[in-house]
Amino acid sequence: MPMNGASTNQSIPVLGDLRNEQHVSERIVAEVTGLSLSWVRKQRFLKQGPLWKKIGKSVRYPVCGLREWLAGIQQQQGGSNV
């Protein structure tokens, strides 16, 4: 994240930034994938999309599961970037 007071909208996290994280929020999933928060929620409701779990009252996505899900999408699309 920017430390010089720049807007956080300019710094969207990428999977490499999440090396030290085990789980991330649905908002981070939306930012990393470039998909809307409502899309992420709808996929969870439909039991599709990346692996998720409830931790207390919070929904969290394991970073390793997010990586696997993104890799699967890339394979389905012939290796193009997601």
C-alpha cells in the first residue's frame, strides 16, 4: 500500500502482495480479481468461485485456494491473464 499519502485506489493488491496472508476478505478477492463485490458474493451463494470459509461471523478466502481458482480459470481460457 502507498506510504506517501497517495490514494489507496491506485494500489490494488495482487496475489504476490498476499504472501504473508493466509486468508483475505471478499473485498480483497474482488480487488485482486477485478470482479465486483456483488459477483464474488453471488458466486459464493451459488457455491461457485474461489474456496471460502466462515471464521466467526466473517467470510474469508484462503489465499492458496484463490491462487488455485485463478490458475484453473487461466487453464480454461488457454493461459490468458485474468
